[in-house]
Amino acid sequence: MSAVSLRGVRKSFGSTEVVHGVDISIADGEFCVLVGPSGCGKSTLLRMIAGLEEISAGEIAIGARVVNALRPKERDIAMVFQNYALYPHMTVYDNMAFSLKLAGVPKDEAGQRVADASQILGLNDYLQRYPRQLSGGQRQRVAMGRAIVRKPQVFLFDEPLSNLDAKLRVAMRTEIKALHQRLTTTSVYVTHDQIEAMTMADRIVVMNAGRVEQIGSPLGLYDDPANLFVAGFIGSPAMNFLKGRLNGSAVAVGSGISLPVRTGLESGREVLLGVRPEHLAVAADGVPAEVVVVEPTGADTQIFCKLAGTDVTAVVRERHDFRPGESIRLKPQLTYLFDPSSGARLA
Amino acid sequence: MSVSRFFDNRNTLGALFLLPAAALLLVFLTYPLGLGTWLGFTNAKIGRAGEWIGLENFQFLFGDAVARLSLFNTLFYTLVASVFKFVLGLWLALLLNKSLPFKAVLRAVVLLPFIVPTALSALAFWWLYDAQFSVLSWTLAKMGLIDSYINFLGDPWLARLSTIAANIWRGVPFVAITLLAGLQTISPSLYEAAALDGATEWQKFWHVTLPMLTPIIAVVMTFSVLFTFTDFQLIYVLTRGGPLNATHLMATLSFQRAILGGALGEGAALATAMVPFLLAAITFSYFGLQRRAWQQGGADK
């Protein structure tokens, strides 16, 4: 096991820079999730750690070793690919034992290590099968098994669950997390799914357009987003944003509607008011909103409505029998303020 | 039964649609093949219908030194040329699969020998191999490597090797382009996985590329062996089977005996004698081509 640190890492393809100087330090044994929308550079970053992409500038260290110039096989890492990248002409056993065979590990020991891994992953009955004869979830396990038998310093996961159906994805999520708790190997996990990030990570790195937006624990990011992007990206359903003008201890969001906020900022400035759907309560002393669609999920109810001309979503635990077009009153329990131009958090 | 009902019947309709193709195959493939095989069992000559003589032609050919030599030549020609075509073709395919500058142009250039009509390229080789005007001999002589010009097509073994070289030149593009297509179906992430697993370039080739390529190698080499075994044009333009029948293949000898010599029965028998070898090659590849376990889907999905 090893810590991983990225210092001022940049990546350019030709003259286009896609990763603009990233600093991350991942502690030994930590499960770190890189999350961000497509094209934000998270996979490129992971491939740079793996040695599959060259590092244009900056430094990547695994443990105490700077690995910039090392080839993938010298970095002592294992990677789980999005498409699993299992060797189709090898059995499950051979897939898992391939790296050991290349490393010259004696047959008995290799067999023991594969047996241990397949025991953990529940693959014992499938060792003599070929990847084609396995289901998606089983292939995913083989890909992880291949990583486990190596006993590497670091596990790298490149969107490993995105080819699975929704139900299996939730199950595998738990399995990977349990596996990490058991093996405690430093892991770097790339995903575009913020729920995966929230549920699995010890620490999340939110990336956007080749830059790190914020690094923090899942709940830390949820409770205390540094900027508009993180606030909008983390949390589901996404945070509501209302344009408005600060007026003392309230934000006027239009047509005479003001929402109370706690802030020490000067009056009169333009702000974006952010409020999470779960922090909007139906209350008699709230501001008026018009119901558009009501979606009960059983545990809670999502109410899509128009508030001062803006679409907002509220999630409430109690059951209401609202009709589309009906006017209700919503009261924000917790609000955030952002600068509309820079996106920086104000309060 | 009305006519429209007749045409509504799936079986009737199917048979009708098959008819044109079946007729073409019957007239242009089955009939000549059948006639050729039948002629092999007769003593037909040009201008004289033959009578059934059983295996007499084959018995004669078996005892005929030239026919036996042509069998040896054909096997030698096919074996050596196929091995070289495979090795060179695979090597070229691997090269073209890398990201090279002017990749599209290079790929087109590689295909050229395949596009040029064989008779034309054979003429070019004829010049290259000419006893007096050979540019190869001239170059070697100017470099001071040889004293006298090489008689490429005049010496039996030199002629064999020279015709084989021409055949390799012509056959490599087919192998290379087909294998290149096969290479491009191999997912790049397999190589990345192999790199992380600690494989060297050679190990990647041996453990990933080659096994993944086996099915397509089986197909392309079967075709290559069939084409080479039945080759006619190159030999006919370059040497007409000479010198001293050293380059006569079964196909060229068959033509010489049947058409030029007029012994239709004997020539046909020689051609028919090629069939078992071709069938053997096809059988071999049929088993080589059988879907391997790893290519089959599971019942478990």
C-alpha cells in the first residue's frame, strides 16, 4: 500500500491542454473517487497514474517514488477497465494468473493467490470458464480478481460499473466498498456518477474542465460546497438555483417574492440563491409556488414547481395530495449564496 | 389452387428465388468440374471423343517422371511461398497497424501488387530475371558482388526460387491486408491491460495478438494455400514450366498436356489429381477454423 500524490499535473494532446495543473494527495489506504462530467479529464488523470498516458508536466508519485518515467508494469498498480479488458481467449483462471505468470511467480503460489481472490469474489465455480460465458457482473468480478491477485500498491478503477444495469451497479458498489474495507489498498476510482462517488468514497475529488473544483469528504462536499459547480453536481436531485438581489437579510427573487437568508454581505448585489430540494419544506409561512408535476416514490415525494418563474424541485417526506396547477407555499430551511459571475460561494 | 396462392407458399417462393443462382452454379461450376473429372477417366484427345478407361490415366501419370516432378514442384512452391507470405504478411500488418505517418498512403501502396494483373507483374519479373538485361544482376555486378550475370530462370533451382519470390511478392498484400483487418478488431484496452500485467512487447504479441488472430490466420492461409497450389499465370508467363520442367506446377503441366499436347484425358486426370490436396487443405482449415471455446457464447448469460 502506498500514498499517491499528484503535483501540478498537466496533460496536453498536441496544443490542446486538457488537464490544467492538478494537485491531489491521496493518503495510504484511502478510497479516493475522481468525479466529474464527461470530458473533465478524470479518466486521463487516472491513465496518467497508470502510465498509459504520458505526463505533460508536473509529477506523480506513488509512495516515495516519482513514477513519471516508469512504465506501467514498474509502477506496481492494478487497473480495472470500463470494458473489463479480459483476455477473451483465456479462462477466468488464466486471466487472473496472467500477471503472476509473467512475473515468474511459482505455479503453486499463483494458484493459491488466484484461489484466495476467487474465494473473496465468489468466482470458484467459474475458474475454467471463458469470459464470454460469464454475465456482466461476473466479468466485472474477474477484472477485480485480476487486480487483487497482484497485491499492488494501488488499485485504479476506470468507471468499472458503467456497463452494468442499475440494480447490479448498486450491488457491485457495495461489494467494491466492502472489498476495500477488507483489503485496505489505496484506491483511485473514476466515475461520472455522483451517487457512486458519494456512497463509495473516503474522499471525493470533483473535477470540471480539467481542473479540480473541490476535494473533500462526501458529506463535507454536500454540506459545504465551495462553488456553484460542486453545489450543482453533488446531490440528487440537484440543487435549485434562483437568481435574485440581496436585500438585507433576504434575497428578492422576483415578483415581490423574497427568501430569507443569513448573511453579512452588503445589500443590493446580484446573487444566486441555492437551496437543495430536501431543504425545501411545505409550510404555511413559505413563498408561493405553482405545482407542475408530483412524483411520489413511496419513501418521499418530489414536487416539481415554478417559483418566481424558475423551475424548482422539492423533496418532502410527508405525503401531499397536490394537483398540477395548484399553488403551494415552500419554505427553504437551508440556503447557499453564490456569485453569479464567478460561481464562488458567498455564504 | 390459384396462381397467387401458389406464389404465397414460402417453399415455392424460396425455390423460385434460388433458381437463378442454382442455374448459374450448375452451368458454370458443376458442369465444367464434372466434365473435367469425367475426362480424366477417358482417353479423350482433341478432336476425338474419349472412351472410359478407368484409372489408366492416373496409373500412367503415377509412373511419369515429369508428372511426379510437377507434384514435387507444386508442393515445394506452395510450402515455401505460403510460409514466407505468412511471415512477411504478418510483419507488414503489424507495421501498418502502428501509427505511422502517411498511414493511408502506405496501406494503399502495400495493396499494389495485388491490384496489378498477374500477367503484367509476371512480365515485369521476367525483365528482372532476364539473363542479359536483369537489373538485379546489373546492380549486383556494379556493386562488385558478382562477376557474371545470374541466370535466374535458366538454372532449375534458381528458377524455382525466382518464381517463388515472384509469387510471394504477389501474395503478401492479400495476407497483410487481411491480417491488418484482424489486428484492428483487437481492443486496445487488452494491450493496456497486458502492459499493466507486466507484459513486454514480445509477450503482448505472443499472449494477446497471436491467439486473438488465429481464426483469421486460418482463413487467410487457407485461401493463400489454395491460390498458390493452383497457380498458373506466373509460371506460364515466366518460364512455361522450364527449364527442364523444373518449374512445372500441376496446373501448368495439365494445361500443356491437355491443350498444347492434345491429350485431354491425361491433362484432365492431372488436374483431377490436385483435388485431394485441395480438399486436404480445406479440411485442415475447417478444423482449424472451428469456433474455439472462447469464441462461443455461454448458456449462462
